[in-house]
Amino acid sequence: MNIVYLVMGLSALCALAYGSVLVHQRPSTLRTIVKAASVASLATIGALCGAPMLLTAALVLGTIGDVFLSREGERNFLFGLGAFLIGHMAYIGLLIGYGGSCAAFVSNPLLLCASAALFITAGLITRRLFPYLGALRMPVLIYVLVIVVMGVCALNVPAKWPFALTILGALMFIASDAILGFEVFVFKDATGPRHGPAKLLWFLYWGGQSLILFSFLAAI
């Protein structure tokens, strides 16, 4: 187990370095490596500890997405978006296997209200982003739909230890994507660096994935 703690420390160190310093810097090889290593280390922990294959696959796809999104250009953005899209599909498959039945879901007013709130919030955010999306409207709309479905699947897992961490992690992941949407499209021409949103985005993203991973490891 010592190797697991070492990899865990590496992930935390890289995440801290990226979120504290490198997130504000121009794209570079070092920036890409540190960003990717933060989540690649989580995928490694999942593989070493026998986490569900879909979970490890989602983390690997997140790493690939991070590599593309750490670079500039619309093509890199689309490749990154595609990697995360497939990663969310992997999360959906994972969460469906641990969630309650459809009958239990539709008979639970709290779950229905929470899911409706998630869809409404996503709709309002998408409406705000829509005028800025241009040729990327369709890919972004598909991505939003998939990530909201992932969120609903997370809401359907047992809201008790350790899967309560899964729900929190999924919501943090969704929040990070919402911030990313505003940063990439709405505020892309802002004068001066936007340090606060960039830091918040990163730590919500890395923290959310970490919580999902460790909740499943705690359940093994």
C-alpha cells in the first residue's frame, strides 16, 4: 500500500502546484504534464486498488481531456470535450450499476426535485452561454446533456457513506464545467487574468474526481 500513498501524494502535490501557480500561466509542456499528472495519478490509484474498470477508464479519459484542454486552439478544445464526453458516459455506466431502480427513483419526490433543479440550472447556464458558442453550439449542447444525465445518475446512488461523497464529487465536477463554460466563452476576452474562477474551477474539478474515486475505494 505504500505505493498507493506515494501516488496519492503525487496527485495532491501536482493538483496544488497547478491550481496555485501553473493555472495562471501560458500553455507549456510543464503546465500540461503537471495538470495531466494530477488526474493520471488518480487513475493509477484506481487501477492499483481494484476500483471499478469504468471509474478508472473515466479518470484516464479525464487525463486525456486535460492534455488537450491545456493547449490552445479550437481543435484541442473539441478533442478535450470529446474525451470528457466519453468519460462522463463511463461515469453514467458506473453510477447506473450502483444506483437505485427506476421505479424507486420516480417515486422519490426529493430525487425528482433535485434532478429537475439540475436540468433547470443547466438550461439557464446554457441559455447564457448560447450566444457565445458559435460553431460549437451542437457539441456543447450534447456535452451539457450528457453531464446532466451523469449528475442525475449520481443523485440516484445511496445518499449515505461512502456514496454521499460520490454525489458531492459529481456536483463539484458539474460546477467546474459550468465555470469553464463561462471562462472559455463569455469571459474569453476579459482584460487581465481571472485568478479566482480559474483556481475555483480547478479545485472543484480535481476535488470532485478525487471524491468519486475515494468513495468507491471506501466501498470495496
